Amino acid sequence: MKAVNVGLLGLGTVGGGTLAVLHRNADEISRRAGREIRVAAAAVRDPAKRRPVDTGGLRLTTDPRDIVDDPGVDIVVELIGGDGAARQAVLRAIDNGKHLVTANKALIALHGNTIFEKAQQRGVMVAFEAAVAGGIPIIKLIREGLAANRIEYLAGIINGTCNYILTRMQEAGDGFDRVLREAQDLGYAEADPAFDIEGTDAAHKLTILASIAFGIPLQFERVHVQGITAVGAEDIAYARELGYRIKHLGLARRTADGIELRVHPTLIPERRLIASVGGVMNAILVRADALGPTLYYGAGAGAEPTASSVVADLVDVVRAITTDPENRVPHLAFQPGSLAALPLLSIEQVETAYYLRLTVVNRPGVLAAITRIFGDSDISIDTILQKGRGRPNENVTVIMLTQETRERNMNAATAALGKLDTVTGEIARIRLERLP
């Protein structure tokens, strides 16, 4: 059969990895796809730049339009990143009737609803496995492998930078700023790391996973997002003493009242498998009604791990190129007309347990006042520890774990605690999920 011609938009880390995998495994990939997959052209910033991958025979251009407008290109692979130039190129490619593969989570999370609607109208495929968790095929698994199930919730370590920082803080006992500099020196964090450490990257990925899991439109703006900058070394140590580890999680949960979408630091019991995921690795825990809980672990970034997902998407697209468009796997797992307008919960409606760290004045009645506030806010205390004996009227640290309660109740209790003259400094508060 005739070879399928691919045009790459971007030939950086992932683009180079994709080209390398396609070259190295060409025969195996052709056997799986049923046709040869050939990269014909690539759009790059600097065609003269030396690259670690062989670009011989590849037409290079600086203008993405040369790729998306080329009638000889069957599939466009977008690896530019961001949602500016990439969005324009992707929409133009779809208008030209070209199938699309992308690793761009921001593009899908922010503009996926429009992109998928346009692709449906033009009868082309949009594949985006590499947009979430790098080489872990989590999108295909939820969309196809768990198609018989009602997904109850998913919880994922889906940003390697945050996971590396929290892992090193636990291992070395160092503070956030020092470990961040180490991560930057090693190339695990960008010079401007805000996109990762403030939680935006994980929120993009959670938006996509939740849409596929629950059959809802992509709604990035409704995700509650909290980064890891406020997690202190002392919180890591106290959590460990209590039998927990702190991870930065993306959580999506179906409840009777609606869907929870939240990204934040979370205490997890150390005996859970997901709590042991360290370094830059990713892991996603999925609970489905028929299968139960399952955990998926692997490299969440990197040239060839991400290229693994990009090329797998290419194989899927090539397999389906001659398939009736009406019978293809839907982009968001559910048929376009069946996406549900399920309510999304505000963070104040979410129920979870909490870890709190307070600095209080050591005097009689202080703990009684604190526990009274929790009782008035309808919050049950699970564990309470005082760290350090302290002389009368000196400051001591109090650590508390609560049972599950509404976020609005905890907000009220925290505000009341802050008004006590015996509570000094800021109150550290981290959500706690016990997970299966």
C-alpha cells in the first residue's frame, strides 16, 4: 500500500525522539500499522542547526504553513507547544482535511472542544496520547481499555518536576528553594518553573483525563489549582512521622453532587503504592466500578518515552485512515452528542481530610480552644500531636489530622483559628487522601 506521509511541526526534544523511533523501528511500526509511515517534512526554527537525529532526506522549513498546506502530507504531528502558533497551525491543518497527532496538553485542555468539533465536521482524527503522562498510555486505557466501566475517580502524579522536588525534600530533608535549584541544575525544572510548580501543567493534564473518564466537556477554568511552593521541609517530616508522604496530585472524582476537579499537594498513606513513586516518574491511580483500582506507572516526560506515545498515535491514525469516520473511536471517549453537562463542584463543596500545622503559645486551655473551634465547624479530629515540650508561654508546634469534612467547614475553622491570640504565624494546611 501507499506510504503515509507525515509532517512534523517542531523537531526539538520530542520531535527528535519521534523521528529517531520511527527510523529505528520502521519495519516493526509498518507491520503494526499495515503501511509505511514516512516523515516527509518538518517545520523548525533553524534548519541549519545540528541535531542528534538524522534528518537526511527530510525537507526542512521555517514556516508551519508549508507543512499544513502541503497536499502531500497526510498527517500533521504538532510538537510546537503552547496554544498560540500551535493552535493556528492545528486548525488550519484540520481545515485542510489532515489528520492530527499532538503532544500539546495546553492546546487540548484550553481549545480541545473547538478542535474536536471542527475535526468531527471534517472527518479527520485528532490523537493526543502524549499530552498526558508522557509514555504511559493512560488516555487509550481509559478511553478504550476501560470502556465497559463507570470511572469513579482518578488520582495522578502527573508532573515530574513537582514529584522530583517533593521526593528530594523527603530524602534530603532540604527546603523547597534549595531542591528547586537542584532540579534546575539537573534539567528537571525550567529556568522559570512557575508552569510546573504552581500546578498549571498538572491542571491541563487533569482536564483532559477527567473529560475522557466522565464524558464531560473540557473545562480547564473550573479546576482548583494549587502548587507546591508552600510545602515546607517540616511538613514533609511531620507527614512521614505520621505514616504519610506528600505528593502533588491531580484528582478527579465523581460524587452524587457532581465532579471534583482539583490539583494540590496531598498527604497519602505511605503504604499505598502511589506514595512510593519517586523522582520524575508519573503514576495514575484509576478506580473503575467493574475492575476496581489499578495503578499505571512510567516515564512522564523525555524524548523517547513521549515519542512512544506520539508514534503509537500515528499507528492508530494510519490504521483508521480508511475507516468510516462515523465509526472511529471518539476523541473524548464518548460520542460527541453524548457528552454530559454534569455539574462541577467548587472547591468549597469538596470533601476530604486535612493535615494542619500550627504554632501556638504553650499555656493551659489552648488545645481546648482549638478543638472547640473544630467542633463548632463540624470537623472531627483524627490525630493531634504537640511537638516539643516548651516552657509556659513559649511557642510550640501542634500537628493535627482531621477526618473528612467539607472544604467550606475547614475554611471557617482556619479563619477562626487565625483569630486566636494564642495561634501565631501562618497555619499550614494540606489536604489528605487515604486512597485504596
